[in-house]
Amino acid sequence: MVNERLRRAMHQAGLDIQSLAEASEVSTKTVERWMGGKTPYPRTRYRVAAILQEDESYLWPEAVNTSALTGAEMVATYPRRSDVPRHLWMELLRGAHRDIDLLAYAGLFLTEEHPDWLPTLAAKSEQGVRVRLLLGDQDGAHLAARDGEYKIGGGVAGRVSAVLAHYQQRMPRTVQIRLHDTSLYNSIYRFDDEMIVNTHAYGVLAAFTPVMRLRRIDGAYFNTYVESYERVWASARPVDIVTEDR
């Protein structure tokens, strides 16, 4: 079985089998065996993980004590969404090759603060990445309740309308958009096996509430939010992309 995590980490680091072998001081056949599923010795695992700037437990989860895997999924935490490194959002988006999922009421900060967000998202979809966007239903009871929490007189619905217009007018038809009327306990931003979860607190704007960055290993954290996303997706209503196919 191919070690897909190792292969992807090599690709992201700009290394092929030959260059990783040289950096790791092993033969190319050794690296090929790693790619085929063989696990390196502990000292070599640590060296390769450092070269690829990845967690050892991410590259070879079966070789790490399973009791440590749960904590290993928690890559970082931030006291506020505004503390998340600005570059991280685009790095995760550019690195996604299979799934990009968004669950929020609006998430307008992504389109306002990152000029490349929309064109990159559109390009990813056109390259075959599954892109699914879940935004709040402007006519829904839960969005109205959230607006009441913030006491901004319809501002939440206005933000949803603004970001929905951005997506509808600039996305290819391969992008799937649905509107949900659910309690938003967390905003979820998934990029393949990476995820940012923005927790919410009553009456506090999302930009000022805690954030977790997760990386799927055994799924102890990650799978909970995947399941939550799928439940919301199943209950939401689809909306159309209004532009013509490009």
C-alpha cells in the first residue's frame, strides 16, 4: 500500500525520491520501500520528518504509540480567529487536492482579506477538487437568532448575501453551494486532511473566539467535525451558480 501521506509531503516539500534519499542519507531503494509502506527505523523517521517539516506521527501513524495519536491531531490552537497566521488560509487552500469544505454563516473574511481566495478556489474546483460551501440561510430562524445575539440589526444576513454573491458570480458550476438553517456551534474549514475549526461563544463575534487547527491521523478529533459537516450538508438546500460555465 502506497504511503500517500509521505508522497504528498514530499511533493509539498519539492522533493523526489532521489533528493529525499540524499537528504536522508539513504539509498533511493530505501525511499521507494518507504513509499510502498515500509516504516523506517525511529532515528530515520525523526530525520525524514524534520526534512519534510511534518509530524512523525502524521507520516507513520502506525509506528507511534496509539495513546499519543489523539493529541497529535491537534496541531495548534489560537485564542482568537484573528490570531491564526494570515498566510495559513491560502497555504491550506493551495495544498488541497481532494476536498475543500466550508461551513459558516458567512465567512466573509476569506473573500475580503485574501484577494486570491476566490480565483484559487475556482481553479481548484476546475482541477477536480470537490468544493462544497455551506452558508447560512438568510431567511432561516437560526441566522436571525445569531443576529439577535450580536445586536447588529440584520447585519449577519447582509454578510451572507454579500459573500453568496461573490461565490455565485465567480465560481464554476462544479462548486456546490448550499444554505443551512442550523445552530452553528463551530465554523468548519476543511482542506483534505487539514481542518480549521472556529468555535463559537454566545454574543461574541467569531473573529474573537478560539480556533483549533487539526490534522487527521486516527480521526479522534477530525472525524467528529467531518460527521457534523455531513449532517448539516444533508439538511441544507442547494443554490445555483449564476455565472455561465467558463
